[in-house]
Amino acid sequence: MKRYFLLLGLIAAVAIGCTKKEEPAPATESTPTAAPAAPADMANAATVTGKVTFAGTKPTPRKIRMDADKYCAAQHPGGVETEEITVNDNGTLANVLVYVKDGLNQSFQVPAQAASLDQKGCTYHPHVLAVMAGQPIDILNSDNTNHNIHPLPKMNPEWNESQAPGTAKKTKTFNREEIAIPVKCNIHPWMKSYIAVLKHPIFAITGSDGSFELKGLPPGDYTVAAWHEKLGTVDQKVTVAAKESKAVDFTLK
Amino acid sequence: MPRLSLAATCRGLVAVGCFVLGRDMSRPGSDAACRVSTAENLTMTYASKPGERLWLHRYACFTAFCTLLLIVAGGLVTSNDAALAVPDWPLSFGKWMPDMVGGVLYEHGHRMVATFVGMLTVILAIWISLKEPRRWVRRLGWGALAAVIAQGLLGGITVLYFLPPPVSMAHASLAQGFFCIIIALSVVTGPKWVQEEERLEPSDRPGLRLPALVVVAVVYIQLILGAGYRHNALGVMPHVTGGVLVLAACVWLCLRALVHYGKEWRAWAALLQTLVISQFILGIATFFIRKIRLDFPQPTPQYVWSSTAHVALGALVLATALVFALRIYRRYERAVPDRSGLMVEEVNVQATR
């Protein structure tokens, strides 16, 4: 009898004590500046600008049901639609990450300023966030209801933490490049956002006019990519000369 | 206080399996007189305290019903994608009772029902150990307790480790295993079990023991495959194949029962076949509803209810197959040839029942 209960107690203790901790990434991966690359020549930096257009029939946005949480439902008396495929009035796409996928060998300083991901009206703001690897991300809860933040990365450690209303912001970092990490709230299953983690700061996210601007690009040959959570990724080869401003458009369907 | 060792508990877990196989659960060295004495005690207990026995049986049935509700609650958690709505365990957000909003309602609700079933099982195990004359039933009672504790730990581990598919699959599979144990306890504590008149399995007709056992095994394996698909550990094809095998095995058993045994097993065969066919159709519907659900930003009510009903009906199919098999094994002794070639009843089994 004694042995039996001892064993059960042991199993329970192991299970309770086994709270998963975040694995710290190796120091070499924590900052891209550790790579033996030359610093970027900003004096001759070029710029790539353009638009991301949606090809095809504009999809009807899905309505979100927020009745599972009265607070959330009250924030959107007129209803709310998903941001999965947001086609602007001019036929362009919002929430598209445009970034240099290949060709950058320079090193860049990781910004000390934190990016921000807010939970407001039971949706994430912004819907797509891009940061440099190692850059802090401040996670806020502006709602008067409990949320949990649960990123589902493949290359970075997974975590799942709750954030009660009125509590302090949570500051997190992702140290490995990953495009893109889905973030969800399991309390409110409609809440979803994406965090793109890049090794460099040359990226942009399209807004309500579908345009983007990639600044600070050293002269050279690059692959520029446009990533969308539902429509996938398209690449283009781009060559820029010193101080050149080049127009590149993408079409996603 | 009943004497209990880990080894005895493990033996208790497989007691029903051994019983179904017609094995004698007694330790080597125990004599037939002792077993006969157990059987006599059992009959006497039923005769002298029928009310007490009946209440134990009713309590076991109530526990089985609550376990089915627990399986439904667990199904709702997965269907609503709410398994990680509460990131900590064993408490919820560090509290006993958090605000029941959104996914918390399902996840914490599941924990509450699980706690209730755990307490019911503790009482059941103690009650059986105090009142039950059959040693293998007492072991089975403690086995149920061990299973529900293991199940709780698996549930905690899967939350703390962000739903690793093998652990979630094990959690879902053990839920059905635990349900089987409680169902078995409900059956073997019932008056029908004791009052059943045993007879030899008819030698002039195809036997029911083997197909009944195969159906239980195939249904349980199918539920494991379903859990694997639901928790992203396996693809859909193993589950589809399993569904076809379940259907075939049930047709085999039910046809044999209906054709060769007539009225005797008609109700059970009809019930099992109806449930299996319903489950098959519901499974196909759920597959397509699940595909459509992916276009929506959140689980749709159609998906939630169809997938949860599929899980619950799967549990009911398993329970029905198990009860059917137990009744068949209880009624028919296995006939084995003796040295002279005649068919004789297997010895020493009746006494342990």
C-alpha cells in the first residue's frame, strides 16, 4: 500500500514540477550582429518601393462570432470581420510582409526599441508584426478581459502565458529567424496574428493602400519576397545600384 | 484496509481481459475449494444484502454515466480549440475557480467534471474493496482509480507541454480505457451478472466469444486511431481503415448472433449495429465539416457538435461492444476438449465469478 501511494506521489510531483521553461537560444543566434559580416553601407543605400496587388475575386470577409465573451462582443456592436485576406478599395492587399529574402550579407544593429503587440477589442493590433531577431516585443492587454498569448513557432521556443486586464506588459524576444510565427489566444479562438522574425531590418508591412518601402538597401542583387498568411509567398529578383530608388510590384492570388 | 500492492493493482487492470479470455485470475497455489468458497460468498452476499449490492451497482452505473459526460466535456475542449485556454495546471490561472469566459469555460469545465469523476472513482474503489467478495473485481476497482489518476496527470502534462500529439493521443485513449473499466465494473456488480445461468458454448453453432472479443479490440484500436487523427499524431487513412474494419467486425458478430442465436442476442446485436452504422455516417460527415471549418476564423458550431458527437458515439459503441462481449462471456463457458476428446466445460472459471 505504502509503495503504491509513494509511486503515485512521485509521478504527481514529477508532473507538477515539469513546467516547461523557455530554452534560451545559443548566444551566437541571439543577435545577427555576431555574424562575421561587414556593417551596412548606409551612405549608398538604395530604396525599393511598390505595391502588392490582389488578383482574383475579392473574397467576402468572414464574420467573427464573439459571443463567447460578452465583453468582446460589446466592443464590436456592429460585428467584426476577419483580417485574413484584407483587400483594400484600390485592389491592393494589406497585411503583407515584404522583405529581403536573400542577398543581404551585411550585419545590422538590433533595435533596442521594442515593437508592440496590443490586444484590443479582442483582436491583435497589428495583425502582422515584423521584428528583427532579438528585438524586444511588448505585449499589451488593453482589454478588460483575460487573454492568453500563445505563439506557435517552429524555430523558436513555444510559450503560452495568460495576461489579465490591467496587468503589466510582457516583453518577449524571438532569437531565430522565422517567417512567420502564428500567435493565438486560446480563450478567444478567433484571435490570431503573425510575428515575422528576420535577421535584418529591411522589411515592410503593407497597409490600407497596399504599398511598401524597403529602405537602407546596400547596392547589390537581392531576392525580395512578399509573404501573406493565406496566399503564400512570391519572390522577385531585384538589382539596385547605389542610392537608386526602384519600383517593384507584387501580385498575389 | 485492503491489502494492496502495485503488482496486484496491475493485475487488477487486466483482470477483465483475463476474465474475457477465460483465464483463472487466482494465484498459483490457491486451491479450487477457496474459489468455490468465493462463489458461495458472492451468492450469499447477494442473497443476504440485495439492496446494498444494488446500490453499489447503481453507483457504478452513475459513475459510468458521468464518465461519458467527461468524455463529452473533453471532446468539447478539443473541438473548441480550447485546450490551452488555461496555461497552468493543476490550478487555473492560479485559482480554483477562474472566470468562465471563452475557451476557459470548456477547459476549466472539463477539469471540474474530471475532478468530480475522480472523486466518484475514489468512492467506488473504496466501496468495492469493502463490500465486494470477488478479488478480481476489487482489483479492477483499484485499477479504475489508478487509471483516473494517470489520466489526470496526462491531462496536466499535455497542457504544460503545449499538447504534444503523443501525449494528447494517450490522454484521449486512456479516457476510453478508463470508461471501459467503469463500464465493466457496472456490469459485473449488477444482479444479472451473478444470477446469469452459465452454460456451455453451443458446439453445433458458430461461437460468439471470439467475434465479440475481436469487436471490442477493433473498436478500441479504432478509437486510438481517431484520437491520433484528432490530435495531429496520425493521418486520416488509419482511422478510415479502422472504421471499415469496425464495420466488418460488427457485421460478423451481429450476423452470427442474429442468424445462429435468434432472439437470444437480437437486442444487443441490433443496438451495436445501429450505433456502428450511425457512427460511420457521422464520421464521414464530421470529416467534411472539419474541412469546411478550416475556412472559418474559429470553430463552427457544426464542427464542434459533430466532432464531439463522434467522440461520444465512439465511446458508446465501445461501451456497447464491451457489455455485449461481457454478457456473452458470462453466459457461455468455453468448451475445451478433454483427453478423451469430449467437449467439457473449462474448469475453475465459474467459481471465480
